[in-house]
Amino acid sequence: MRSIVLTKGVPDFSEGAVSFDEDGHLERGKTPTVMNPNDAFALEAALQTKVRHGGEVSGMSMGPPGYADVLRDAMESVYTDDSYLLSDRELAASDTWATAITLSAGLEKYQEEVADIDIVFAGFKTADGETGQTGPQTCWAMDWPIVTHVIALDIDPDERTLRAKRLVEGDIDEIETVEAPLPCFVITDPEFEPTYRKASHRLTHKQLRAETEERAAEHDEHLTTWDHVDLNLDPDYIGLDGSPTIVSSVDPIPKAPSEREATMIDPDDGMGDVLEEMHPYAAEAGD
């Protein structure tokens, strides 16, 4: 099975890592970039597919040169065999539509030069834009079937079909089972959990994880970069010029309070009473 996992770099929204300007706008240059958390579920689904059916898993991302680190993180944190970065200045400021056009061109080039793709995996939304549009729009551009909110899946390589359990409209209390022909797109839900019931699968998983961590240490040797010329893309239809989205406003992420209320206690005044009150809890924790 040949799988592609689409992944993206997003700002590190952990407390203290996000930088805003005086107008409340995110300063990306001063905020660390990390792999989109939801993409980890797509990577897990691709790894499960490789463990059960063999094949290759490639990571693919569109973004600035620094996204090579995101692809390396994808390789190291879960699994990929190699990475493909679609990057140059003409692709800058793309909205989801222009991104999907670029990614579909990358997938088509992959099929022409590397191998036929069986499944494209993607996370269901990113931590910054949260539109959930890029995966489905890329699928539309490829004109393939798509299964969204997938929480479990298996594949019949002989019948060339995928059977998946998915949440109905994202409702964790309602699950349906669907089938789709290959090739297809799979959008994983955060409820996705890989399963390795056979001992041989668990051993294979352990071996592949060790191999991908070692490979990530030399990620540059496994990275291919394509620009818009390589992808035969017209600059008028990509990047800012090819992006029809108009952002009317942005709601900034609220900052954590810089100061917390605290009661100051003089060690020479009342500490004995405090320690005596806490002693039973400390003793209980020690048990």
C-alpha cells in the first residue's frame, strides 16, 4: 500500500510560546512552529496501514523551507519513509483553495515520478485556521472518494476497497461503517485509535518506529523539495493571487495572565499552623 500523509506547520499555541503584536495579531516569526496536532492521527492511520499491509508512507507539506522540520517531526514522532516539501515564494500567502491546488499538483507529480497512490491521509483541521477544508478540497481536485471523521479502518488489498468506521457529523455517540474504493482520501478524527491485535503486528510496529527515529536523524537525505515550476503551476492560480478568501477579522488567542494572585506568608509567622494542616495530606500521598 502506498500512502501519503498531508501535514502542516502551525504556531505553537502552548502557554508562553505565542507572540502577538500590539494589535493582537499573531507574530509568526516570533512564535515557534510545530506539526499540526491533528495530523498525528493521520500519521498513525498510515502507520497502521503499513504494519498490516506493507508498502510505503510519505509525508507531504506545502510551506516555507522551515516546514522541513515539520516533516522531520512527522517522520520521527510517528512514521514516514520519506518527505516531500512543496515550497517557494510563489506559494506564499495561500488560502485553503490555493493550498489544495498546490497539494493536488504535488500528488499528481508523485504519481507520475514515484508510484501510484492508494490512500491520502489528512487531519480533519489545523490548530490555526481550523477550517477543515484543505483535505476535502485537495480530494475534490483529485476527483477521488473521501471518508471523513474516521476512527477505525481496514483495507482489502485484493478487492481494492477500504472499510472504515466514522463518526456521523462528528458525534461520538453515533458511528457508521462505510466502504470506499481505492484510491481515496481518509480524514482522521481525533478519536482515531490504531489497533495491533496480532503479535506480529506489534513487533513490526516496534521495528518500524525504531527505524523511523533513526532515519529522522538524517532527514535531509530523505527530503525532496518541489517548487511551482516543478509542479507546472501558473503563479496566477496559487499563492496570494490564487486565493479567493478574504479574512474580515481575526480573534486573537487570549493571553494567560502574567500574574497570579498569591498569599504571602512570613516563615516566622503562622507557617507552623500551615504545615500542621497539610501534614495529613502529605502522609496520605506517601501511602
